[in-house]
Amino acid sequence: MTNVDAESISEEKRLGQVVQTARRAAGLTQQALCQKSGLSYSTLAKIERGAIKAPSVFTIQHIAHTLGISLDQLLQDVPRQAPSVPRAVTTQLDKKVSKSGVRFVFFDMNGCLVRYAYSVAAKLAEDAGVTPDVVESIVWRYDDDINRGTVSMDEFNTALAERLHMMVDWNRYYIEAVEAVEGMAELLVWAAENYKVGILTNTVPGVVAPMLESGLLPRVSYDAIVQSCEVHAIKPEQAIFEAAAAATGMAPEEILLVDDNRANISAASKLGWHVLSFDQLHPEASIVSISTALQPVD
């Protein structure tokens, strides 16, 4: 592939030429690539002729994925200093609507935005000098109640302390153990600039705020954060979805839930929501699926 003279054409046209060259190298027409990728012909044509300013990184990533190459391979001849190749739009006054009618996207927290903290019980057991099953048995005895907010964290920590013979701050152990899911921060930034977004999570009191402050959860302007411990219902119960829908002010068919739990997805779908399953073992594929589903109306 021949390097494009950075001074002769615009950044958008440079990106368009690179995409077009890669498509042709794969032996695909525009129509064939659209059929394989699910992108609209209009969107692809505009990208290739440089008519879209700063197309979403996820659209370009999806094109690369469909062509069977990495994003870095696709963009190897695009100057890295070009600020518009590729990045999300940084200013968006009017939110968009996807081709399927989605206006609001709820993301699950545990399993989508952060990885499950499986090591919490093991670390607490190690510090207490007991086997992990001792901690697990206490956690699962109280899990539903603390997530519903009917048992306080003080009560739960006291129960742990009495059994483990040490002072316990469960939330501290939890926050130290969780890790952000790779790529989700970038996806949330893009999604929040184009759609209304929120978090819908089964969680104990007192973890969401510090996770936002620390950056474990993407720092975007959330339009709603619905926590099971605050609405006193847990997914997949209907009550939590009703509370979440009320928080959006939108019709069920305008809401998308991204979740890694089949029961939660099934419950939301039965209420008329759009749903997408998230695979935390293969987040890259899930991110491509989400960004594809959220392609806005041209």
C-alpha cells in the first residue's frame, strides 16, 4: 500500500482511501462488504469518499474485523498525528437513534464494565486464615439481601467479622479485586456521545461511586445509574427493569440492555427491550457487536 501524502488531501479522504484499498485487496465490492459487515451502503460509501468527518473508531474497527485484519493493520498508512482518524465525535448536541430504534443503552456492571471479582473470597480467606469455602458460604447466604438493600453493609461486615474473627470491609476487598474490561471505556465514551447511556446493576451499597471516582468504571456522563440496592429489586426481577425504564423516560422498544447473564437478558426481552449478550471472555467480539447494533440512522 502506498503512503498517502499527508499534505495533499484531507484526513477524512486519507482514511477513505485506506479503507477502499483494504476492501479491494480483500476482493470485495462495497455491496459485498456491507452484506458481510451489516453496515449500510450509504455509510461505507461516505467513509470511502471522505464525506464523514471523524467516523467512529468502532465503525472502522468493525470494517477491519470484517476484512480479517487488525485495526492497526488497516490504519498502518494513516498518519498517527491525524486527530480525526479514528476517534469518536467529541461534541454532540443531539443524541441519535439506532437503525433498530434504540435511544438509550443500559450496561451491566459486573461482567460487562468490570470483570467479576472472583478472587475476593480467596484473598479474604487468606487474610483470615480460613479456607475460601468459609467465606463463600457467608457471602452467598447474604448475597440477595445485600444486593436488594434489605441487609446493610454494616450487618454483612459484622457477620463476616464474627465468623472470620477479624475486622472486615467487604467493599474495600471488592474494589481492590475488580478490573476494568478492556475496550469498554472507549466504547462507553463513544456511546455516551451518541446515545443516552446508563448502568443497570445488581450491586451492594457503596461500590459504584468509588469505582467511578477511581476510573474502574468509565468516566462518562451517565443519564441514569440504577442500582439494585437502591430500588430494592434485583435482576432478573421485573421491578428493577420497570424502575430502570422509568428512569429513562423512554418506551421499552427504545432501550437496549447489554448484559452477560442469560436470565437478565431474557427478562428484559420479554418486556420489549432490545438486548445484547456480552461475553467477558471475548470482549473484543462483544464490543464489535454492540457498536454494530448502535449504528445510527444516516
